[in-house]
Amino acid sequence: MQNLTKINNPYSDDKDFSGCSIFGMMDLNGNRFSSEGPVRAIANMHDRGNGLGGGFAIYGIYPTFEKYYAFHIMYLSKTAKEKVDRKLASKFNIIYDEEMQTKPANVTEPPLVWRYFVEPRKIKPKDEQIEDYVVKAVMQINAEIENAYVFSSGKNMGVFKGVGFPEDVAEFFCLEDYQGYLWTCHGRFPTNTPGWWGGAHPFNILDWTIVHNGELSSYGINSRFLEMYGYECTMQTDTEVLAYAVDLLMRKQRLPFELVSKILAAPLWNEIDSMKAEERLLFSALRQTYGSLLMNGPFSIIVAHHGEMIGLTDRIKLRPLVAGLKDDVLFISSEEAAMRLVSPNLDTFWYPRGGEPVIGKLKNQKLLETMNPMESK
């Protein structure tokens, strides 16, 4: 316990419960753009972090290999890589693999990071969906192979994260060489969990990613519920359950995020009791069915997957979240200043209410749904 405290709080300061920064930027036309804006924005919130975690999720970065799953894997030992290589070869056709491009930067004890483009082998069980097959393989590697962690597993997207301030992580991974149409970013201030490479944000499964400001006191019950569906939480950080919950609810059970938001940030029972009969039946059923996926604690999050970026806070908004639009670019951020650094003259900005999602979609997917917009002042 003493070592964990030293890792998370080397200066013996009191906890900063408002720490962590999140930022998302999405071109709603699908036009790809460089790292310049996202990195400047998240670096502007430098004081919300402490250098113990930073990361980025980028969508649309591998057009040459867009049909294949892109695995980003960190290794803490040579033996771990040998074991993972054998595991991957038994389950996938490896189309291409390489050590990921990095350069010296102000990050702490970087592991070996490797990139694989893979497709599931034809020997997969016929009654198993391909995406479930991939999820199962990721879970097996993370749970069974010591010192190896799959931290990105989607198609035509990638997660880049580590121990350092986000701008230093961007430099380490040479993010100036990448372009994507959707970027989410995170600067971490760990409070209850270790600041280590696998525990940095974003958290990912398939093409779903989560960045999170806050903490989840419900981690135990959340993780036990998810284990019933084959998910294993191995990253020692509460946020991991959010990524798996979104994958379960939206991909496997095909719920729209409007309903998912009412599971993760559920209305209070006295609010449900005062609803009209039809709504009361719906929200009562959601609470009874998914009570173990209620995220208890203060949070603001950005959920992303191909074609969609979503912002959400807990139901009483104990963590900040603002949103803005400039032409066809949607911004979601912990701070308005970060958005205006990238786009000083926003067309619109607003402060979403607690538990009410902001949903941005590509135009060819019926574009944009936003809630409670306010005209810019």
C-alpha cells in the first residue's frame, strides 16, 4: 500500500478530486486531420494531470489495413512477446507486424510496444461471432500472459497511451505522423489506482474507447456483472469497466446510447416514480435489469467508436463537461478554454446537463444529435 501511494502521489499532496482532463474533436464529414489541434487542446489542461498518464484514441488512421484488426500490445519482457506471438499465430492470420515507431520523450520507463494487423483464422467456432472471437482472444492474452497487455484492438483506429503528460505521450508515439477524423485525448491524475502504462486512458475493446474524468466506487459490482458475459478486468483501473459495459450494451445488445446513458447514469428512483406511466415502466425495467451497471461516483466521459463521439456526465454532474461546434467539427472537453484554443470563434457552445448525452455522428450516418444546445455568447 505504501508503494502504491508513492506511485500515485509522490509529493504527498492531498488528492485533487477535480483532476484529469478529457477532450474530443470530430470532423462530422469524416475528413482526417493531424494531431496539432488535439495535442494543443489537451496540453492546455496540463495542470489537471500530474504526468502519471496520458493518451489518445484516433479513428481512420490505418486506411491501408482498414479490413484488419489492429492490435497494439505492450510488453514488459521478451518472454511475454514470444508467448503472445504464439497465441496470435494460433488464432489469427498475421498480415503484418512491426515495432511501433517511437522516439525519446519525457515518459516513464516505456515498455516495448508492438503493432499487429490480423484477421481471425477460419478455424474459429462457427457459432461464435467474429467480434466475440476477437474479444475473447484479447481477454485471454491480458488475463493469462504475464507482462503483456493488448491496449488497442479495433479496425482502422488505434490507442496510444502511457505514463507521462499527454503531450509527452504524443511525442513518444510520433503522433504528428498520424491523421484521423476523430480524436479523443486524456490527461490523468490517478487518485485510487496505479499510474502505469496499461492503466492510462483511453480504455479500448474492438473500436470502442473511453476517456474518463472521475472515479467509480461501483467498480466491484460493475466488474462482477461484466464477468458473466466473458469480460475480464485486468488493468487495475476503475475506468476499464466503462469500455466493456459500452461494448456489451451497444454492440452485443444493440441498445441506443440514449438508453445506455440511462443505465450508466440512471435517474433516481424518486424521479422514476414521478414519471408518466410508460416512461416509469421503461426506466424501472432498466434499473431492475442493469442495476449492476449503474456507474456510481462522479464522472464525465467521452465514448467513441467509428462514426460517433458521445459525451456524458453522471446524473448530477460532479465533473465538468462542455461542448461546442465550429462548422462541421464537434468538440467535447473538460474546459471551454481548450476548445477555444483550437477554434476561437465557435458557432455554438453549451454545458450539457447531468446524465444527458451529447451525440455527434458522421453526416452519412444521420450526422449530429445534440441535447440542450445554447447559443454562444
